[in-house]
Amino acid sequence: MDKLLYKRILLKLSGEALAGDQKYGIEPQTIHAFAQEIAEVADLGCEVVLVIGGGNIFRGMSGSAKGMDRASADYMGMLATVMNALAVQDAIEKLGRETRVLTAIAMREVAEPYIRRRGIRHLEKGRVVICAAGTGNPYFTTDTAAALRAMELKCGAILKATKVDGVYDKDPMKHADAVMFKRVTYLQALEKRLGVMDATAISLAMDNDLPIVVFNLFTKGNIMRVVLGEDIGTIVTG
Ligand code: UDP
């Protein structure tokens, strides 16, 4: 059997990633492709926690920019992550893998409430655990939820899936001469605002020595590469 570098991972998928080529909503083919990659690493014996964003449906900041109360808008954003979580759950289960959605906002007809010990038990049984509704608190992001859940559920690393190959000195979508780093420290990421994750998430990871691997989600096989310890993307550590 291939040797796993990480026995348990937390994979952070942004909502945008689920929209595929569209700007909004959920694109079934894209989700199916991600589900396949997730099922493949789970089949190798890697325990997988997913934290899914909601930006493809609603972001609290855009609601508040249009005059909505920020906290109410953030709750809408959290509800958007639940829709995404159910879509990803469906796609993974179609491939024959057991999953559980755990929500930080109770809605027991839809999913289990997030209970840390239950989450760990599901992982031990080989179920893919999908954490929905962020942290359950307004003014946070799903990046922060990813860092928090990764620590609570004792994951070996956060895999931060992005549209680009890693962390760059400037936005590679806008600057052709942008240089990618192989390794950056938490402090460099914070001080230089390298756009790895938001500052709250990075600080939380830093305080608990949790590595963050930033990599391109759209290169097929990349989740597996990270799990097997191939040197791709950028690693953020102390
Ligand atoms: N959100 C929140 N608290 C959390 C996580 C998320 O209030 O703990 C809200 C916030 O409004 C955010 C939205 O949910 O804009 C969607 O999450 P996020 O923007 O992190 O999604 P992504 O950018 O990863 O798609």
C-alpha cells in the first residue's frame, strides 16, 4: 500500500470551486470530479474532513455592502455552505463512500449537529466528514472554520485547494512574472498578506503548528499527491 504522509486531512474547498465555469451555483460535473478524487484518497485509508465555503451562493460581506445587517448576511452565507455540503455529500455517496454532514447550526432534519467526538468516530469508521455552516458564528469565514475543525478533529494538515499552483509573491492571475514560493512561514504569510487564507485562520494554524498545504485543485490527482507527500504547491509552516 502507498505510504500516506497524512493519515487524516482537512480539505478546504471554496464555494467558488463548486461553480466550475459558472460564476454562481453548483456545477454537477465539477462536484463529481472532486468527489472522485476525494473517494480515491479515502480508499487509500486517508481519513478526510471537508470544510466547504459558500461564496458561489452568498457571502456575508456582499450582503452587508448592499445594506444588510452583517450578522444576518453572514447567517445566509453559512446556510449557503450547507447547500454546498449536501451537494458534495450526494456526489461522494453516489461513488459508494459513506459520508456524514455535520453542521455548526442545528438543523436536525437535514444533517447531524457538529459534535467533535462524533466527528472523530465517523472518521475512525472511514466516513468522509463534511463540516457545514462554518464556525456557526457571524464575522468568521470558512477558512477559519477549516483551521478550527482541523485542530479539533486532529488532522495532520489543512489542504487549501485553490485555482493556482501555490502561494505567489503577487497575484499570478494578474502578473505574469509572479513567483511561487515552495515554503513560507506563517509570519511571512501574515506580514506580507500572501493571500493563503485569512489572518484569523493563519494565526490559529500558527498557534497550533498545523501545516497548510496550498495547491491547485484543478490539476487532476493533486489531492492524492499531497496526501502521499509529493512536493507540490506551497507549504506554510513555522
Ligand atoms: N460565514 C460566517 N461564519 C463562518 C463561516 C462562514 O459567517 O464561520 C459566512 C460568511 O458570510 C461568508 C459565507 O459564510 O462570507 C461563506 O463562506 P466563505 O466566504 O468563507 O466561503 P468561500 O469563500 O470559501 O466560498
